Amino acid sequence: MALHENTQREIEVTAQDLPLHCPTPDQVKWNSHPRVFLPIEKTGEALCPYCGTRYRLKAGEVVKGH
């Protein structure tokens, strides 16, 4: 898995990425904040309270069992 710098401020996620947390597993750890789980299931988007990254559920994704 390639690691990405923590500079992207809008990230599109899929149902497979749930439960969603920030930082995501593919982000570098050295400059990250503590992991926080984000409730995206009801509205389709969530904002990280630490870094302000906005996560959006990809159009057409169906969340099951959450």
C-alpha cells in the first residue's frame, strides 16, 4: 500500500472503507493526529474535527450493516 501525505482535504470513500476513521490507513503516521472515528453512514459525509478533512461517501454506495 502506498502512503500519502496528509494534505488532501476532501476524500471520497466507499462502503468498504467503513467504519471510517481519520487518519486513514494509507496516510503517513509521523505527522498525524490521534485516530478519530467518523460517523458518515447517515448523511454521506463527515468532517474530521482535528484536521478538517471532509470525507464523502462515493455516489451510489450502499452502506449495509452499519
